[in-house]
Amino acid sequence: MLRNRRERGEGQFGCLIGLIILLVACVLAYKLIPVKVKAADLRETVVDEAKSAGQHDEKVIMRNILRKADELDFPVSESNVKIKRKSTYVTIDVTYAVPVDLPGYTFNWNFHHHTENPIF
């Protein structure tokens, strides 16, 4: 007995929904992954500056962090960077938000990098 395709319940609607979900995931990845990689790069700079705190003063640490943030086009200013130096350790906190333009929406992705390192 031959059946018509529509009678068996087969259709293209499920494939269309799958393609839309795949497209949305690709757009999100295209927009978000570069921001996450840049944030990891800034975090690495913060950690490196904390490790070299015995050789640099607060002004040099601040300048290096702000220079790296400027290279990455991140909205970081002196008010976003907190450096606390004690006799045996240094603590650096960097807090900022990166606006990510998505289709129809601007998402502010908040980041907070905290590192604490002994001073040698």
C-alpha cells in the first residue's frame, strides 16, 4: 500500500527549527568567543603584574594593566583597577563590563579579575 508523505507525518519543519538553532548558536559563538579570549588575555596580564609586584610600584602596574586593556579595546579606567599592597603580598582587582552587540540586543558582559600574590 502506497502512502503519501504527509500521511506518514514526515515534514521539513523539524529540520528548519534545527537550522535556526544552529544559526543562533553560530552567531553567539562568533560574537562571544573573541571577547572571552581577550578577557583571558587581560587576566593573564593582571596575574603577571601581581607576580612582578616586587619589582614594580603601583603606578607601573596600573599603567601596564591600562595599556593592555587599551590594546584589547576594553573599557577599563583607573577607577576599575584596585591595587592593594601589604608588606608581604599584593592584591589586584579589575572590574569592567564589555558591551557585546548581538542582533537586536546589546549584552553587557561583566568581568572581575582578582589575583593575590606574595611579594618577594
